[in-house]
Amino acid sequence: MNRRNFLHTGAAGAAGAAASMSAASAYAAGENKRVGLIGSGWYGKADLLRLIQVAPVEVVSLCDVDKKMVADAAEIVAGRQKSKKKPRTFHDYREMLKQKDLDIVLIATPDHWHALAMIEACKSGVDIYVQKPIGVDIVEGQSMVAAARKYKRVVQVGTQRRSTPHLIEARDRFIKEGKLGNIAYVEIYCYYHMRAAVNPPDSTPPENLDYEFWTGPAPMRPYNELCHPRRWRAFMEYGNGIVGDMCVHMLDMTRWMMDLGWAKTVSSTGGILVGKNSKANISDTQEAAFDFGNVKVVWTHRSWGHPPDPKYPWGATFYGDKGTLKASVMGYDFIPMAKGEQPVRKDVTYEFEQYPEDRTEKDLERHVAPAIRGHMVDLLNNIASRGKPVADIEQGHISTTACILANLSMQLGRSLKWDPVKHEVVGDAEANRLLRRPYRKPWVHPEPGKV
């Protein structure tokens, strides 16, 4: 999917320099760390190659159920890591973890595989970087947090807006300093035309793909070219639609910028209003309201038509009584209310001089590379200190849960009130039965008390 194709040119600035200085501090923490990757596709490689850039790690193992994909990834890694050694390749993540020769594992599978792989990695004694959203249902998330705490693992979630240099600057310069005043309302949104618009026939899986294993605990669908590689987000069986994929980033960013915890209530409406001829079964239009008490956060996605502001097709707008802040992966705009006060514009900072390979790396979202590096640096530093990283697994669970509740609200047609202590929807037995998706046999759904 062409998810973020609005690339602007930004000059190197203070945030980029600070990120590079932070990267230098990770070298001691990263030294001699042995790394494995589960899921060697698009973002798996993007994450792993950024880690190689900021620390002298040794990539020991790669795992994927697509033998061509994992073999290609091994060639790329051998060309990029310092030792020039080709990592061993595995078909089954459990076999990779049984080797007991890893310190860090990156997990970048489709969403329906995050929970089982992450919990098994916790049990094997490694520290973890797991992509967002952390799981496809809420009990998975509870179990992942429980596993991280039980086995004392450092776990970073791939909500890398928390490590995006210009967004850190926007938070510190405008929100933390109170220049927006009282922020009572935040709009978050995505208008990318990212939903599959085609309806290809079902077919036979390619020989290089173990489709049975790829499906794993998810419902078994007939194989379709939309499933693999990369376009599996077209189906709710493997994820949580555009809300699970894109809202989780902007909701998590908003929570981090404003120090928000759990949403008290979540409500959502939407459906497939335009793209009715596509095989995709995710919504093409959806709104969701997250009520944090004094702050209301409202999400909108529409995978058709024009965005209201072409400069911000995916982002957040913070409305304060002293000013407005628009923020996205491409930059930010501060618009003050007071007469005479000047607006401030900042574009994303690229780091091509420090990391020239970013210019030519296939499929890399170049504007996101500095954020991934910062996220990896934060992970390494917290591995060294045994602290909680900026996107700790619990923070990922809070943001993921809110997005899943939005989809459940749309499905049920009513608002859902969340109890974060009991981890249940208040007074709604039907909703609570949906907090755990059925797993396809022989896979067993994880439970927080049994990890």
C-alpha cells in the first residue's frame, strides 16, 4: 500500500542533531547484542536496518513463512551489517527462539501473529521490539503486558511518533510550555486512499509461502493475492482495519503529547460506503470518539475523496484556547490566536548526510527513518538501564485497546464505557464476549494469567 506518499524536503535541524547524539549513546548498550527478526517483509526490514545503523549489533537470525522473502532479507542484511555475515533463516519462530542465542527480537509479522510470537519471545528471555497495533484483540494485549512483566522483558512498541524529532519539538515547545492554552479537543484523521480497491479472484498460494502457517490463529480464508505480501490489511481477519493501522499512531501520539491515559468511553460509526466492489472487508469511512474526560479526541478516516487540508492527509490537530497545532509525520504548524504572534512551521528533518543509504533503500519511508532510529536508540538505552521505553508495551496496549473498542462500538452500534481496572466494558456482556477473538485450532489464545 502507498500509505504515506507526501514527501517534503526538510533542512537538518536541532532535532536531527539531537537524535544523532542520542544514537551515539546507544553504542555501549548495543554492543555485542545479537538480534533476530520475525517477519522479514516491508517494515521488518525497515526496522532492522535502522537498528543496524545506530548500534553495532549482529543480526543472527531471520524468520519468515515465505522462504523467498526471508532469503532476500538475509542477502540485504549481510550487505549492511558490519560483519557481512549472512543470518541463519528459519521457517518457524519457535525454532529460532529455541536456539537461545539472541538478545533482542524484532516482530514485524501481520497483526494476527504479534501476540503469540511476542509472548514466546518473552519466555525465551529476549528483549523485544514489536510492531503496532500490539494485537488483534484486547485479551491478547493484556496477555502481552503480563508476559513482559512476568519475564522482566523490555518491550518497545512501534508507535514511533513518540520518537519523531519534530514531534518531540512540537510537544515540548508548544504543548508543554502551554502556548496552546487549554486543549479540550483534538481531531485525528487519515485520508489516504489506502484501502484495496480491487477484487481479484481467489487462487493457489505461491510455492514460496506456507499459507497454513501464515494464517496461523486467524480464520482460514481462501488464498488471495491481497493477503500477501503487505496488503493483508484489507481484511479484518488479520487486523483491525484503518483504525487499527493508522488511528493507533495518531491516538498514541496524542496521548503521549498530552499525557493522557485510558479513554473513558469510546464510540464509533461508519462502514463501507463507497468501495463496495472491492474484496476488502474493512471500512472505507469511519469516525470514532475517544472521551478522556476533559479532552475529547475524534478520529476520522475516509479512503476516498480529498482531504480537508492537503498538507495534512494524516495527522492531528490540537485545538487550544490560545492557539492551534497541526502535527503529522511530515512536520507541524503552530497557529497562535494572539495578534502579533507569528505562526511557526517545521518540516520533517531527513538525515541523509549521516545515513546516506536512506536515499536508495527500497521501499523505505524516508521521512520515518529518523523516528525509527530514535525509537531503536530508546530501546537500547532502556535495555541497558532495564527501564521502560517511551513506547512501553503497556502504552501500546492502552492505545491498541481504544482502537479495538472503536471497531467493536461500530459493530455493536453503541458507545462503550471502559473499566481499565477490571479490563472490561461496563455493563455490556455482549461487548465483553468480543474482547477475545476465537483462535483457529491448534493455536491456543493466550490468557493474562497463563503466560
